[in-house]
Amino acid sequence: MIALSLTIILTTILFLVFKEFLKRDINTHQAITFNYLTAALIALFIGDVDYNIYNLINTDWFYSTIALGIFFIVMFNIMAITTQKLGISISSMASKMSLIIPVIGAVIFQNASIGVYKILGIMIAIISVYLTFRKSGQTAKPILAIILFLGAGILDMWLDSIRNNFLSSTVDFNLFIVTVFFIAFSVGLIKVIWDRKRIIKRNIVAGIVLGVPNYFSIYFVLLALKNLGGIYVFPILNIGVVLLSTIISWLFYQEQMSKINWMGIVLACLSILIILWN
């Protein structure tokens, strides 16, 4: 549970950093690109990875990880844009409403058992997040939130599938993290070069600030998945991020919360207790 709790805190920090990017005139894509370089270097240093290209190419997960790395940076940019345009609470809720996708995936592809309590908890969770998401007078088009919802769910399920099927050892675990981050950085750098925009020092610094919690959020979520399994991790993680980010956005960014929104938060707490009930 410690790894899962840390993942909730670190994931929430990512939304807060994205919000600060807008306030401080940071080029989001450049920062995200160098965030992945930072995360890759941390993984390489902490994990003590023997990075052999020949051995890497011959792993069972290498080619799927290339696609995953591309998907990582695309979804990270979408999450950043959604946070900046629609707010922290809406962005976190849009991404974490996707909790149903990896849970269903765990049931279908991993034969995970799901009882009456978990089904009830997930249903309440979906209702709670919708209520917390609902904003009166919201005029922004929901397309970003919809894309974020679908993409975040697919990303969670994809990540859990690779961990479950291929990452049987600590060596594979660390090698995978380094690889997916380096691929995401490479794809981001190609776009930076393509855009022909000058790389500014503050964007690199912002990327470093973002890269530290990003690395550890992935590290701890993989650790939590290993110890608890996706059927427990994804509902609790997603609801926890929604709760924490919504409260912080209300306290520090004055994002308005109605009585219906607060009702959603109460139901979210209830859903966590029900999901954890054996």
C-alpha cells in the first residue's frame, strides 16, 4: 500500500506541475521531452541497468515498448493541454474515469476474479467521478477529456499487460523503464527539431522538475501492480488521484466546486472502501 500511496501523490504532482507550466510560460512539449530524458537517466542510474542494445532488441517486449514510448509522450502532452485548458480537477477526472478500462482488461485477459463488492465499488466510483467532474456552465468542448479518458485507460491496461507477461525479473523491470523513457524522449526530440523552435533553458529545467515525480510515479505503480495486481491498483489509484487533485485545485487554484461535486468526492471515498472489502 505504501507504493500505491506514493503513486497517488506523485501522479497528482504531475497535474500541479502542468498547471504551473501555463502560469510560468513554459513550452509544454519541450519540458515534457526533457522530462523523459531526466526520467530515463534516473532509471539508468538507480536501476544499475546493463544497457546492451543487442540483448535489448532480443527481448520479447522491445517492439511493443517502442509503440508504448510513442503513446507515452502523446498522452502526456494531451494530459498537459487538458490540465491547462480545463483545469486540474477536470483533467485528473477525465484521465481517472478510465479506471474501468484496465479493470475490465484484467478480468478478460488475466482471468482476474471480480466479486460483487468490486463491481459495486467500480459502479459507485464511475458515478462519483462523473459527479465530481460535472461543472455548471462549462463551455469548453469535451473532446480533450474524451481522448484523455480513452488514452489513459488504454495506457494503464497496456502497461499492466507488459508487466504481467514480460517483466518477470528486476533486470527486465529496470531495462523496460529506461527503454520506454528513452523512446519517449527520442520521439519528443524529433518533434522539437521539426518545430525549429529554440530550446530555452527554463524549459529544460521545467522538464527536470517534471521528470523526477514522473519516473517515480511509474516505478511505484509498477511495484504496486506487482504486489497487488491491477484489479486493486487501478481503481484505488485513479480514485485517489481524483480526490487529492480535486481538493488541491479547490484549495490553491480556486477551481469552483458545487455541492454535487462534493457529493462525488464522498461517493469516491465510499467506493474505495467497497473495492477493498474482501
